Amino acid sequence: MTRSEGPPVGTPDTKYAAAPTGAAIERAAASLRSHGLEVIVAETGDEARREALSRIPADSEVFDATSRTLEEIGLTKALAELPGVSLLRPKLARLDRKTQASEIRRIAQTPGVVVGSVHAVTEDGQVLVASATGSQLGPYAAGAGKVIWIVGWQKVVPTLADGLARLERYALPLEDARARQAYGVGSSLNRILIVRREHQPGRTTLILVKQKLGF
């Protein structure tokens, strides 16, 4: 999602903020596991934060994707305090975007570990991520050595069609409102990554939290 000078995109459809049933969570978790992802079902954000931190190898280079979810569970702060870990975001901020653009792209797209969230998870095991520039999509899809996603349970939906609708009708309006408050301009949905299977064992972990987190 990115900034836009157009009118507000609308009111979020609150049905996409509802908690799923226990059966829906079980179906989603089982489907994701059958598709090669490690899935952890956490009761709280604190538990999810501990699970995420325990899966980051020592001396890793870590890129934390911009995420309301990470902020809400305190993971952004915890990463900065994790011994032996090199956070890439501060390093990237020190580089000149005009003269070091190639280095910025290389560093951001190939971290040892990328930590973030997603916008929808389907009960048949598909994961959807919306983006403006696609900067986090490359590491998620292939560039990162390890992927860790923390996901609030309200993001579980029955089908791919429901997932796409959730992006348009719920996540985008909330991000649009946030961007207008923060930057004075709105947002738009430009790119969507759909992950259906992980072929590299142990690469991708999805921590599904039984709390409403993020957009």
C-alpha cells in the first residue's frame, strides 16, 4: 500500500474484524502445515513474541517489515534489544537513496530473517500480503533465509475470495485512514502476494495469535 492524493477509500467492513471459530483456526493451521509451513497457535501476543524471538538464530541479520502487529505485541522493541542480532532497518536508514540505491535493494531483499505480518490467511492454507512497493514481498517470497509471520486471528477467512475482499474492504480503509493521519495523504493497494506452499522445510513460520492484532 502506498500514499495517494485521492479521496478516502471508505469505511472498513467490520465483519473482517470478527474472531474465527476454533474449528476455522484448526482447519487453517492444518492446511498451512500440509503446505510446508510451521504453524504455532499462540494464546497471547506475549507468547507470540517469545515464540518469534526463539526462532531467530544468533548473529542473524534481521529485517523487520513495517507492521502494526509487531508494534502491538512489543516485538519491534524486543528485536532492537536482542543480543547478537543485526537489525537491517537502521543500517538502511543510514544509506543514501540516490547514490546507494542498489545496495539498499540488495540488503533489504536478502535478509537472513524477515519478520512481519500478513493481511489474510485462508482455511485451505493460503496466505495473502498486500503492499504498495512490494519491498517486503521479495524477502517473503524467496529472498529471505527465514520468514516469521505473526498474525492476529481475525485475519483467518474461509476462501481466497474472502481474503482478497478483506484486503480491499478492511485492511485498505484502515491503512488509508492511518496514512492520512500520519502523512496527510491516503493509501492504495498496488501489489498482492499469495503464498500457497513452502517448498523449503523450516523456512517459514506463521504464528497465529488468538487475539485481534493489526489490520
